[in-house]
Amino acid sequence: MKKTAVVLAFVWTALMLHPYMAVAEPAPQPLACDYRETRGINPKTKKPYTPHERHQEPFDGGSITKAEVKACLKAKKTIKNHHIVFEDYRDACQELGDYDIPLLIEGGVMHAKTPYDDASTPWYEDKTDDTGGIRLDVFRYLRSNDASDLSEDERRQCGIDNQEAPIIVIRAPIQWQGVRIDSSIWTSSAFTFSKRVGFSRTTFSGRSTNFRDTTFSGETDFSRTNFSGEITDFSHTNFSERSTDFSHTNFSGRSTDFSRSNFSRRSTDFNNANFSGEITDFSHTNFSGEITDFSRTNFSGESTNFNSTIFSGKTTDFNNANFSGRIYFIRSIFSGDTDFSSTIFSGITYFVHTIFSGDTDFSRTTFSISTDFSRATFSGRSTDFNRATFSGRSTDFSHAKFEANINFRNTRVTETLIFDSSSWEKRLDLRGMSAKRFRWDSTQNPSLVQGVVDMREAWIGLATFKEILFQNLVDFSRTKYGVSSFFGITGTSVERLPSGAVSRDVRDKLTDIVKQKFTGKDTLLDHLHKTIGEKLPDQYQSLILKQAVSWRWEPIKDAPTALRFENNTLEKEADLLHVTFQAPVHLINNRFCNHSRSHRCGVCLWRPIGAAMPLLQSDPASCL
């Protein structure tokens, strides 16, 4: 019994003393996920180094090891402001073997030791780890020759209909924000991000950024991102779920390619983006989300291509955008409401064969050099060009079809406005508009005008109306023919240029040409360039174009014919009250079919001194 008691006492004592007898384990090392600045004062700024400066510095060889990266990934912590070797980051992820771990980086630099050899490996060939660069498909959890390995829910989430399609899926969310990626980055074809992807405020400064043939199934955020490499390729890419954000993003490389891509669901946002490379290509792309926003976006390259692009959402917004170079919207389709109000087209602009199915707004828009809307179709409830300015060589609406009310009120055309063989189903409002030349010559294909035509108080230099059937009221009252327009720069717009925006010499030259004549032989920007001897910055060109126009009028000297009105049919009342002709007029073989009400004709005629021909010539078939 005594022995038993002694043993029990010994055991009890050992248990009580064990916590104090155990050897103390070393404390766990803190994670190195946040970069700790060890340098003192920045000699350039005379202040402590900031994370932003760290982001801008050249790659320094790496400030975090593979083991430290692995620890941060395992703890699901964000790696902040480090200079990271991509190969270490890749190996750490693969060694963990958990492809659901979020990939979180903020600030700093991502650098690949092996450069991307895109010359030896075309986009359509499979690439290997030896190809170099930053290869995102190394983070995949599945690669298969067909999608049958995915569940039905996974296929739906990835936007895959064909089970036999090859598939590479990355399941981890990616959040690389404010990072400078100084190497080329790429994905393999048929690559799918199944979760959220965020690259906001990131800079892609490698030679190429390649997301070609990629699917973004989750929310996609490239806002305030900078693509400064030579090539940015998002062609054949599918943005299939939720929202896609490229707002305030800068594309400054030689080419940016979004051709044959698909933006579906909810919204696509490119507002305030800047495309400054030579070529921007959105051709054959489909925007099927509810809202597509390119408002206040700047396209300053040599060519911007939206040919055969489909905007099938409720709203497409390009208001206050700025286009330079050649602009192509040939055979594009706008299914919903479209807003180009206050936009500037500084180059040659093509909307040939374009379809506008919803309400369309080009009010206060400026077109330079030449504009082509030939064979376009406007079928929404209304189309608005109110106070638009066409300052180029020609403005062509020939063979266009207008199925809705159209508003050209107070529109300014410095050269020729062309309506040849166009058709109009509803009201045409041209009140207060002006054009140096107005040509509506439908000899090849007679025009049918079913709605009311209102040209009251229009100012036109030389006009031709030929082979047009007017089935409704036509009002030309108080219209002036035989006058020419010119415009200059207003003092107000010069005063509104911000201080320091241009040199004092340029400001003085702008002030000197206030109220000078500009007849439209050059574009307004060409005129400014020749006058001041240098090109204004794009943002101040926009200010001049929007606010510097001051219109004036004077008679055309030695004009052969102010108005040629030939072979037209007017089935209802035609109003020519107080019309002014300041050059000869020809009215030939016109038919006035309305007998229930008299045609009103109170014409104010002015005959130029020494005119060689009669001011008004009327064929007997005309019934004025």
C-alpha cells in the first residue's frame, strides 16, 4: 500500500511540474510579407523613401525569398512592396500544391529572370516554362484536352458549352494591385480565370502583354492600369460575368488589340481611358452587357478600328470622347441608345453601313477633315446632331436611311453636306443650320421624304435639290441662299486656357487671330497649326474646338447659282416665305401636287449688281 501511495504521489508531482520542466520552444518568426525599408533618406527628395518610390525603382534582385513567399501564400497574406522573382513565386505556389490559395500582391515589382522569347514561340503554339516571361497558367489547377473533366457548374461558370473543348483553368483569385510587372506576361490559349481578377493600378512595362484567347469568368478589374509595353493583346478574349473595368487605364504601347472579343453581362467600363499607341483595334468585338462606357476616353493614335463591332446592350456611351487619326465604325451595330454628344473626331471618320437602332445623340459633336455616314441606318425614336460642327472637307449622308426623327438644328458645316439618295420616314429638322454647300442630288436613286422638312432660318451657300419626293410639308421660310460662312477664335476661349497650358508666345498668337476669318479650306486645327507654328496639346485642341467657334456670314461673290431646285415633287404645302437669294436661282421641272392649299411664296430677292443671268429662272412646269 505504501509503495502504491509513493508512486501515485510521484506521478501527481510530475504532472504538476511538467509545464515548468518542458523545454521552451522558439517563438515563430514573423512573416516577411511586408517590405521593410532599411534605407534612410532618399537623396533626391531629401525625405524618407515611400512605397510609391519603391514601386518605380528598377528591379534590385529580389527582396523576398522563395521560402518567405511560400509562408505568405500559406497564411493568405498580401505581399507588399517587395521586388519578387517570378520563378521563386511560381515554385512556391507549385510546392504548396493548393491551387485555391489567393494570389495577393500589392506594390513592388514582379520580374522574370528568363526573358519571354515570343519570336520563337508564336501565340498559337503551346509554350513551356523555357519560353520565359511571366506565365500565368503555371497557377492552374486543371489542364485537359477537353472540358469533360469539369462539372456542369464549373463549365457554366467558365462559359464553356462544348465539353470537347480544351481547357486550362486557374481557380485561385488574383489580386496584383499597384505592381510594376517589368517582364512580358502571357497566358496559353483556351485559358480561363474562374474567380475574380484584379490588376488595378498595375503597370505592365514588359515588351508584350498577352491575354489572347482568355476567358475571365469572374469580375475583372484593370482600372487605372498602365500598359506601356509595345504590344497589348486581348484579342479573342471573353469577359463573361459581372463587370469589366478598364476605366482610367492607359494604353501607351504601339498597338492595343481587343478584336473579336466578347464583353457580356452587366457593364463594360473604359471611361477616361487613354489609347495613345499607333493602332487601337476593337473590330468584330461584341459588347453585349447592359452598359458600355467609353465616355471621356482619348483615342490619339493613327488608327482606331471599331469595324463590324456590335454594341447590343441598352446603352453605349462615347460622350466627350476624343478621337484622332482615322476612325472606323464601318458596318458596326448599335442596338441600344448611343451617346456621342460633345465628342471630338479630329481625323477622317467612317460610319459607313453603320446601324443605329436606338436613340442616337451626336449633339455638340465636332467632326474634322471628313465624315462619312453613307448608307448608315438610323432607326431609333430620335437622332440628334443639334449644334454639331462639321469642319472638314465633306460630310456625307448619301444613301443613308432615317427611320426616326432627325435633328440637325443649328448644325454648322464648313464645306459640303451631302444627302444624295437618302430616305427619310419622319421629321427632318434643319432649322438654323448652315453649310457652305448643300447637295441633295438623288439622280441615281430618287429620295423619298415622308416626314415634315423644316429648314427655317437656315443659311446655305450653294444648294442643290434634285429628284426628291416630298410627301409632307416643306418649310423653307426665312432661309438664306448664296451666303458663305466663316468662323474665328473667340477671346473667351483663349482666356479659358489654363495658366501655363501654352507658352506666352502661343497665347499671344491665339489672341491675335481672334475674329479672323477661316473659310474651311483647311481644318480649324490645321489653321491653328499654321498660324501659331506649333501643335496645341490634345486637351487644349479640344477646348478650342468646343468653345472657340464664332460664326459669321457674307454673300458669295460671283456665285453661279445659289439654289438649283430641279425635278422635285412636293405633294403638300411648300412654304417659301421671306426666303433670301443672294445669287442666281434655278427652279426647273418641279411638281406641286397640292391643290387644296396654295403654296406660299413671299420671296425676298436680291440681284447682284452686274449679274449676267436672271436671278430667278423657272421652268413652265414649276408652279410657284
